Amino acid sequence: MDREEAERLARRFAPAVYRLALTQEEFSRAAQTYGDMIYRVAYHALGCREDAEDVMQEVFLRLMRAAPDFRDDEHAKAWLLRVAANCAGDLFRSAWRRRARPLEEAQGLTQPGQEMSGVLEAVMTLPSNYRIPLHLFYYEGYFVAEIARLLGKSEYVIRTRLHRGRGMLRRGLEEDEEHV
């Protein structure tokens, strides 16, 4: 292969090659822009601040390791949300999490300022396969097709989970009103 052909191939395949590392500026911009969103997705999936912070940290570590070259901001946002959902799911299914109990639960204590609104509390009681699509739809403003792509599910599955999640939420809130 001569030099001219090598340069032609390099120009042709350059966009597909990942960079070795993100710059400090790129990383800071991603953390400031998407950090809260990643935290909210993880919190809705796991229901625990500390676990959500762990997931957020893992997502940004993976961003640093992979250093993908995103086409645009939407591509970056979709990649980060997908990684966040996967990390939250991995942590949720981990054996450590199934055995661990929060200290507050063990002692029957709650910290001041951690009281949740009735709707958020009801959302947090839903299984994670309903919580995450509801969060992405209502809090992040994603459409069903986008949620399906992010979570690797079909649109039908996402619509079904949204419908069932809303129904479970409605029934839970109605039961709470009856008890008041």
C-alpha cells in the first residue's frame, strides 16, 4: 500500500475511530450538562441517593474510558442515558444489593428533608421496568420511540409499560387517598 492510498483510507475511516481520551473541557461540559439527568434516571431506577450517585460516577467513568466521538448533543445524551439505564439495571440485579439494607431502614430512622411527595413516593414503589420509562417520558420529555431505542425494547413494550405503570400509579394514589 502506498502513502497516497494509506492517506485516503485514513480520511475515509477517521470518523469511525475513537479518540484516546476526552479533554478536561469536554468532560466538564458533559458532567454539567447531563449529570442531573443521569442522577434522576438512576434515582428513579434504584430509589436510593447513594446508589444513584454510584451509577452516575460509573457512567462518567465509562465516558472517560470509551471517549466516543459523538455526532451531536442528542447522540451524547442518548448514549449517556443508555449507559445509565444499563448501569442502574446491573446494580439493581446485583447480589450485593439484594442482601444489603439501608441503615435508616435497619434503625427505623429517616433523615430530615428526605420526605417524598405522594406522587414521587408512589412512583418509587413501582417496579423499575415501569419506573424508568415513566421517568424518561414525563421528566425527561422523551417520546416512546426514543425510550424504546434507549432501553433496547420495542415501542410496543414501552407503550405497555407506560400504560401499566400509569394504572399502578393511579391505583396506588387512589388507595392512599382512601386511607387519609
